[in-house]
Amino acid sequence: MDKNLKTFLLAILLSTGASIPGAQAVKGSDVFPDYNQTRSELNSNVLLAARKKKKSKSKGKVLDTEAFQQNYWNLGEKEQISIIQNRKFSKAYRLEIGAFWGVTNSDPFLTVRQIGGTLRYYLGEYFSVGGVFMQHSTSDSTAAKDFKSRFGEVLNTNPQKQLYGGEISWAPLYGKLSLLGSLIIYQDIYTLAGAGLIKTKTGEYFTPWLGIGQMIYINDLLSLNFNFRLTYYDEVLVDDTQRRRFDGQVNFGLNFLLF
């Protein structure tokens, strides 16, 4: 008898387990001479199939390290993480006053220093409007003193006295810095644009300016402020000659958010 047919009949016999009334019990070995061998082969096939199934399941749990590394290094290309979302210090819709000290890179025959203050109102986290006032302290530079000592002549200069006007600021960059791995510094990077009047020895002149600055937060009320302004104006010198002038101002100060 065909081997496959034997196996099929044996499986039916074992699965039914039913008895026929009046019939004598029949042993598998009476029907199939090689019953024991066939049953042993059937059990072996069942065990082999179970092992293969278990092995296939265990293979599914093996970690694909190459895919894991690729996903890790490509993480930055996916929009999954936003590094900085919430601000620790907010200035939106708050009034701020500031005080500063600085120097002006001006006429080579003049040394110009200034103190001043600012008043700003923030229209949000990015924009502000406000005013600025500076009081200049002007004196002869080392070059001017040397020139006078040698030639004894009066230099044709126009010392600055005051500057005041309005300006707007835009702070598109907000971030954090780590200082020596132990201190987190919160900062804003901002740009400035403004216009006003500058008062000199010979008169007052309309003066526009552009600038850039950095604000470092100490706490919710206090911050350090660094900025640079480039001013421009046409002036009349002491001898009535006209000159176009560009000055660079560097300022350092403290800002206070009132409410």
C-alpha cells in the first residue's frame, strides 16, 4: 500500500477514536503491518514541524542592527523633534527699560564715549518698538593731542553731544548655550533699525541707523545687552565744510522688564 495512503488512514483512525458496536477492537498493527513504524514517522514529522515554527518565530525577534543605525542617523532628516519650543523667559507684551555705556568709532581725532538709556515695548516675542537716548562725552584723541603739540593748530572737527530717536527691533533667533557643561544661558539675537537727531557742536542732523545685538537672560526680569549701531549723517564742520559721516557704536548694558 502506498505510504501516503497509509499515513492518511492511520490519521483518520487515531482522530475518530470511535468504536463500532459489536465489533472487536482492532489494533493498528493488525490493519497495517508497519503500523508502529508509520506512527513513529508521523510523530517525528509533527515534532519537526513544531521546531521549524518555533525557529521561524525566534528569527522574527532578531534585532536588525543595520536598520537601527540607519534610522538613528537619519533621525535629523525627519521632522520628529523640535529642539527648542518653549521659552524659559518671555518678553511678549512687556515694557522694558535699559541703561548702557559704550564707545563710538568716529573721527580719528576724537575719542567718543556715551551713556544712555532705552525704553521698549514688545509686541510679541519677536518685535518691539521704542526710543533711545545717548549723552556723548567727546575729547581729543591721542592723534589729535600729538598733532597739536607738533603744529599748534586747531583741528577741523565736530564733536558729538547727544543722540535721540526711535527704533524698532526684530529678534528672529532664540537659543540656549551651555557654559562649561554646567550652566545653560538663554539668549536672543536681534536686529535694529531706527532714526533720530544727533546734536553736535555745529548743529543737529537727521541720523538713521542699523544695528545688531545680543540679549542674555539672567532671570525673568534682568538681562545683559550687547549691541552695535551704524549711524549715518551729513554734517557741517567748524570751517563750514560739509562731510558725510559713518559712525560705529558699541554698547553694553542692562535691561529690566517691568511687567
